[in-house]
Amino acid sequence: MRKDEIVDIVERTLEFLERSGADLLAQQYLSFALATFAKGCKEQLAHYILRYDVQVAQPPNSARLVLNDNANVSFTLDPYANLIGRVDPQTRSYPNIDLTKYDLQAKISRRHARIYSLDGRNFWLEDLDSFNGTTLNGVRIQPRQPLPIHEGDEITFGGTSFSYVETD
């Protein structure tokens, strides 16, 4: 879709919301649009940004999990949600970070852990009540108790270890 088409869609939606008296919803919609599908349209939508006092979000951080046994193997993390585990078609488990071929001892659960961010910048690690657990810097974390992760942290899922690396 071309930029002018995206701007037209956003403007029409905002005008509809304004006519409906839904100014708060219009403000929220504009923030969402600028953070997702209308990222490159800030100049064209500047008058709405000023009207609704919308703070244009910084782009999300990018991060990777680098396999400690082989630095050539890494997984780029989605800036918002990552399910870590093993693929299993029978149970319909399809994690976006599939560690099946790196888990030779079968210690990683189908739905082992997740790494997520609420703001696209700060990441959290949560064990999903896996059988063999998740460790952060050598300390086993409690299931369903998210912990922040930082550059250089070592994360082990079952028996497979990774380094958390932030990239820009």
C-alpha cells in the first residue's frame, strides 16, 4: 500500500471518530497507527499528532538469542512476543522459536517459556511451568514469574543455553 493511501485511511478513520465524539479513541487509534502500519507517515499526520498530543514512540529494540555451543545459530526475537519450545503437530504446538533440533536430550517442553515486551524495548523472561525449567544466569526461575532480562544474560531452556544479545 502506498503512503498516501495509508494517510487517507488514517485521516478518514480519525474524522469518523471525531464526528462520533470519540476523541480518546481517536487519540489511541492514532498512537496505534503510528506505531504499526503508518510508521512512515508522521509528516503527513503532524497536524493530528499535535491536536491529540501523541508522543511518537521510539522504534522497538531488536534482540537475539545466540546459542552458546554455536555462535552461528541465533534467533531474532519479535519485539513483543516469543514462544520458545518444540514443535509438536499432534498437540498443535508451533512456537515461533523452535528449539527441537538443538534439544538432543529432549529437555525442552513444547511450550517451555516466553520472552516478551510490553513496550517493545524492555524484555521479560517467563517460564511456562516447563518440566525441566528455565534458568537465568544459572539460577532457576519460578514458573509464571516474569523477570527482566538484560544484555549478556545467559538463559537456559532445559539443557540448551543461549546468550541474550541486544542489537540496534
